[in-house]
Amino acid sequence: GGLFALKLHTGEIAWQTPHPGCGDGPGCSPAQSAAVTAIPGVVSSGGLDGHLRAYAAEDDHILWDVDTAKDFKTANGVKAHGGALDGPGAVIVGGTLFVNSGCAFLGAAPGNVLLAFSVDGK
């Protein structure tokens, strides 16, 4: 797995970065199969390892990395557990990033949580 940035006018690779690795535990996969989400300066990518990472758009360094494959306290008190990030990517609305965590397709880590992240933490 890995992430590639392309120059749209030429199709050339601007930069590429490999998956940072997730060890050899059960369910570990370097696949970054969720659709990417881009805003000015940042590209986010979710992977089957349950990590959502934000990369600097100008180069390949990781700005932020959160492991979503864990238990979460929820607003409504229902037990929630994250898992693999696959298929749709994160959505950004009003300065908040939303992502669903959990995908039981083809042996990926199941889960049932919708997460919201904001710069101010609210």
C-alpha cells in the first residue's frame, strides 16, 4: 500500500509514500483502500489497518494519524468499536471531518462507529 500524488497537467508522480506499516498482528494490512479526501494543503487517507492519516499535500509527511480500530465512548451511550477504513473516504463539512470506521468485507475489521474530528476538538 501507499499514497501517490500526481501532477494533473502531466500525469507524472509528484511524490509517493509507502504505508508506514502496522506490524504483523491479525487483520494488519498495508492497503490504503478508502477514497482519499483533499482540502487545500492536506490529503487524508484511510486504511484497512483502521488508521486515518492526514498527509501534507506538498510532500509526503504525515501531519496526523489516528487509530480508529478501538472502542469509543459515544454521545448516545451505545457501545461503538471502530475497524477497517475502506470504500468511502472522509467527508469534511463546516470544518469537521466525518469518517465511518468498520468494514467487514473480505475479512476486514468490522466496526460500527461514525467519528467526527475538528480542529477545536468540539
